[in-house]
Amino acid sequence: MSTLLDIQDLAVRYAARRGLFSSTPPRPAVNGVSMQIDAGQTFGLVGESGSGKSTIGRAILRLVDTSSGSISFAGKNIADFGRRSPLSYRRAVQVVFQNPTTALNAAWTIEDILLEPIRLHRDLPNAKEQSKLVDQLLDQVGMSEYHRKRYPWSSPAASASGSRSRGRSPHSRSSSCATSRSARSTSRRRAK
Ligand SMILES: Nc1ncnc2c1ncn2[C@@H]1O[C@H](COP(=O)(O)OP(=O)(O)OP(=O)(O)O)[C@@H](O)[C@H]1O
Ligand SMILES: [Mg+2]
């Protein structure tokens, strides 16, 4: 299997916080992290709260700067991208956030939420094709036509499924969610 995501010796530091009367030095959030994820592989990263799981995710998404080390995706070092990640990378690497009630826009219907990434990332010829894909996505997570015009907050099942469905919608080749456990950091791999 070929390596899709290759992280070598990653370190991330959060900037110093400066107050009026005090300042805190930069804090290392992760240090010396290396991991590889193969195409088609499911990779679970588990660790106690504050161990740096979300920070690793943010570094992969380029939401935080890395202090050292490298992250390569499909053979390309993501540090070589310009200031804005190319659409192909944003399409391939996506997040399903842990809490659907805060991750989803409460003013949008489930249909609006599903259509946005479809319009951005799929080259579907017309609204009919886009709508057909919405049907398929709803069906994949056990939702129906009835849920289209409902809001994420209108039923717990709708919000949870809506979040899962949104995570599936574009051509994403990789998605991540982090979880914390009060246990020693471990990582678990399972090849598909
Ligand atoms: N924006 C930030 N500014 C400064 N320090 C931060 C920031 N975000 C996280 N940290 C610190 O970085 C370290 C790693 O945090 P991170 O959120 O990555 O951990 P986590 O494993 O995802 O935790 P949890 O399981 O609670 O979500 C922690 O010490 C945290 O306090
Ligand atoms: Mg976290």
C-alpha cells in the first residue's frame, strides 16, 4: 500500500501569550511526532486530554504553523503550498467535527449544509444531479427526504447524521476526528 500521509518529527509550538502585566513563553504542544497513513487505511489516534491530537489535526489542515518536521500528502510536502492550500488538498483532506451541534450552521437546513460542499467540490452539471447526490448521502446515514428541510438542531439524530453525512459528501480521501481517553497515548492502525 502506498503512503498517503507522512508525518516526520513534527513539532508545533503555540505562540507566547502577552498580557499587560505578564507574558507566557511559547508552549510546545507536540514534539517529535512521526506517523504514516496509507491510502485506504483507517488510523485512530488516542491520547489523554492535552496530549496534542487536535494540534496534529490542525497542522495537517494547515491551521497552525509547524515549528519543525514535515508533513507530506501524496508525496508533496504541504509546507511547499502557497499561503492558501490548493483546492485539491482542501478537497482531499477534510474534518468531521466532534460536536455536530456547534460544527453545523444552525441557520441552514440539512439540505443547504450538504449542498455547499457538493457545489464547491463536485463538478456536477446541474441542480438535479446535485439533488440526487443529496438523496444518496441522506440514505447512507439512514435519513430521508423528510430531513432535507429540517435544521441540525431540530432532532439529535438529524444533527449527528447530518454531520456524518457532510463528512462523506465531497471527494474526501481522508477525514479525521480526535477523541480523548484518560489513558496513555496509543495509536491504532487497521488496514482495510
Ligand atoms: N490555541 C492554543 N494556544 C495555546 N495553547 C494551546 C492552544 N490550543 C491547544 N493548546 C495547548 O496545546 C496542548 C495540546 O492541545 P490539544 O488541543 O492539541 O490536545 P488534545 O489532545 O486535542 O486534547 P483534547 O483531548 O482535550 O481535545 C495543550 O497543552 C493545550 O493546552
Ligand atoms: Mg482535541
